[in-house]
Amino acid sequence: MTAIWQMSAAAITAAVRDGHLTAREVVTSCLERVHRIDPGLNAMVGERADVALAEAASIDERRQRGQTLGPLAGVPIAWKDNLVLEGELATAGSRMLEGFRSPYSATVLARLQRAGAILIGRTNMDEFGMGSSTETSAYGPTRNPFGRDLVPGGSSGGSAVAVAADFCPLALGSDTGGSVRQPAAMCGVSGLKPTYGLVSRYGLIAYASSLDCVGALARTAEDLALWLDAVAGADAADPTTVQAQGPVATHVAQRRDLAGLRIGLPQELNGPGLDAEVAAAVQRAVADLRELGAQVVECTLPAVAHAVPTYYLLATAEASSNLARYDGVRYGLRRDTVSRCEAMMMQSRSAGFGDEVQLRILLGTFALSFGYHDQYYGQATRARALLCSEFARAFASCDLLLSPTSPVPAFPIGSRIDDPLAMYLCDVMTVPPSLAGLPALSQPCGFTADGRPVGMQWVAPALREDLLLQVAHVFQAHTDHHLRRPLP
Amino acid sequence: MVQNLADLARLHLPVERQDALLQRLQRIVLAFDALRQLPTEQAPANPPSLPPLRLRPDVAEPPLPIAQVLANTRHHAAAAFVVPRVVDA
């Protein structure tokens, strides 16, 4: 028999609606699971148990009174510590924001609450989203449930672990250069980064504003579609948002096979430099896709060779500007040991930001500095535009693009943290669609011989999340990689 | 160089940390240098998949309640944030 904490969001909300389960039973089951398992994983950095249980009780009362319930009624959801919720702590995994309580809520969290979801707690993350392993958090590293000496990926590692360890069926992340997809791949769950602008960034603590996207992690494509329908669409508080194209959840299960679908394999993302077991798992998945009727063809995206430097120069330049607001004056950590304002700000920033954040602020400051601006930031902007053109050309002959999500499976904690370049190269597959603002989804496609999950990444044209989710659903319907659970 | 960047970025870097940071920065910049050789004459001015940038209407919105905003710092007096001295008396 399936335990409550093992149920999908779709199954939970159907059971709550039908009266087979109460929302309170669901939340209680998930919180008990968190309390039992999380001390060994460090995925959660805060919970709102009492409030969540009260909100669940309110949903149960609404049902008893015969009132309409939202599409996510009773579904427990964890959110990344860089999304703000009114009255709750939000630290972005940083000492810089210790003790900060938000006076307002992120649009995405407010929309989830309106849909009946129960927000149960905040998840661990790399500080300000700057990392690929969830090791740079001020709360300490999160551990991978598939091997506690392994990283969960990052920066949304806490959210990936929350889903993989069955704390909740859905968790929110943010994805600037792969921070939802890469931890999803390393933890054996699915992760969706929507088209830039489809989900409001209002209330997301900014890292790199032209790249930041709110995304989600779940075990099934169906649950990701439910999430997207609840949160997508224009928001007056975020002028970069666009209108949603219509609901996707009702169409996810429409496709039975992949007949007529043209899948492109970019040579630059499926060649040398890949871990052999990752390459083999993706090749087996490609064979499955062919059996399902897809036409698989090679294509090329030459500018991908420059995607990592392009991404890191643009992202750090934007970060150096975005993080200038942290000065110890209005909120967060303040060093009061000096008597001058400027010195107080410098001391506070140096004490509050961790090493990786300081390194990226310096790199971004360099990329924008007089004499270097055009050679680095300007050139990266032009390289980004080239990459966008190449994606457009590829989609003229392919419906979707496919690659591994990460060139390597989960690696041991501590093995790359002192080598920033090695860490940055973990993002080589995920940064290209981020730079182009395209939607991308990672889903499990196999395991290494020692049991580490491998993920593959789908990329679609802008606003074609419907296609991404349909194809992911078909693959899940014919395989069982997404069903393997690391913990009893 | 690191000290200059740190000043621009308002970071206080103790001397003993500067060498290590400089080495890391130099290694990253060197690795990223190949990007400068990428021919970009064909790069479009308006990339096809990125949405056009729009500015939010320049309209004043109701502010957050002052008490709620000040609650995030111990350093306030009346309705203002308090900072150390900025200019000499």
C-alpha cells in the first residue's frame, strides 16, 4: 500500500477533493517524514508546521462546507530559501540575510496558496544560488539521499532532496543556469525551468535578473504541469512576465507515443567530456525514444562551446549589481565595530557573504570595469545573441533538443568545492537554454553502476512547456527510472 | 588588482586573503579568455528567443508599512535607519 508521503500531488489533491484523505492527514504525514529523515540530509532550513496544519484544517473545513477547492488543494510544497513569504524568514542560504523576515510574499508562493497548496517549509540552497552542489550554504551542505557522502547538485539541492526523500511531492527552486535541472538530475527527480518570463520573479531574491527563473521539482511530469498551471502568467509586479498559453495539465497525458516528433541531439552537448556512464544512460534513453516513434537527428550549436564563460561573465556582472543592496543598513547582518558608514558596509558585506559569493562579485565587478567592459561583458552579450540565433535555427528542423543534464553524476562532497572552474563546468549542459531564455526539463533516464541517478535534459522553443511535459510524461509511462526511491 | 576590485565592490579583503583570491580570479579570467576570440559580427541586435525589455510604468505604488520595514534592523530611530557617521563633523 502506498504511504501518504509517497503520493503524487495529483493523487493527493484528488484524494482530498474526494474526501478519501484530509489535508491535515497529508501535511502531518509529510512533516513526520521530514522530522524522521531530514536530520541526516539537511535539506530543510525552516518549517512552518503549526501554520501549515492550520491551513490544512481550513481546506478540510472548506470541503466539508461544500466550497470549491483549488487545483492543488492539500498538496504540501517546500520552497527554496530565496523566495519570500510574508512573515517568514528568507535568507537565500546566506549569513548576510540572517534574521530577515519578509514583509511581502513572492507572487509564485501567493498563487500556490490561492490554489490550495500548503507551504510546509524552506529548503537549503547554495548561497544566493551561487553553486552547483549546495555546499556553499550558510546552513552547511545538503546530502544526497542516494549516497550521503554525495552532493545533491545545486543550487536548489534542498528542494531536489525534499522531493527525492519524499518530504513533499513538489518543491520550488530557482534556475539561473541550471539550478533546478542539475540537482533534479543528481537526485533522480524531474525539474522544470520554464520559459524566461512565464513565471513571475517578484519576491525571488535576485542573483542574475536576465536569467533567473522560478522552477519546480517533482517526481512526475503531471505534477510539474499542475504546478505550472497554478503559477504561470503575467504579473503586474514583474514587467518581464508574459501571458501563459493556456493550461497544460489537462493535455499532458494526451500523447501516447512520440510518433512524428523530431528530436535533435546537439553534437556539442553529446560528445567528448561526458562521463561514460552518463553518456551510456542517455544513449539507452535515445534508443527508447526511437522505439516510441521519435525521429532522432544530430544537430549543431557551435556557440555552446563558449556558453560557460558567456554565462559566468553575464551572471556575475548582474550579481555584482544586484548584491550591492546588501550593506547592513536596512536588514541582515551588520558589523558595528567601525565608526564610519562606508567601513561598516564593507565589513558587513565581507562578514555576511561567503567565499564563492565574494569571488563572483569580484569577477562581475571586473567584467563591468572600465577598460574591460566591452571585452568581457559586451562580448558575452553578443555571444548570448549568437547562441539564441543558433537555437532558433535548430528548432527550424527539430521539435525538441535532448542532451544529458549534467556531464557527471553526483560527486563526493568536498571534491570540487575548492576548484571553481571544475564546479562551473558542471553547468555546461544547462546554461545554453538559460542564456536563450528557453524552457527546459530534466528527467531521470538511468543510473550508474553504483546507483547514482542520471538525468537527461529536454529543451523546447519558447512557451512550449506543453510539449516538454507531454514528452516527459510519455517517457515516464514507458520507463521506471523516476520510480526508484533512495530511502524506505 | 584585487584590492581595486574589492573597493569597487565594497568588500573588505584582509591582505592574507588577497593572494588566494587573485589566483582564483586569474585562473577563471584566463579560462574565459577564449570567448574574446569568438567572431560575433553576425550576432543579432535583438535575439529571437528573448522577450523585449519593458519598463514598469513609472507610477507610485503604496509603500510597505514603515514599522514592518524597520522591523528587520535593530538600527533605527523614529522612522529612519541609523548608520554610522558619513561625513566628519
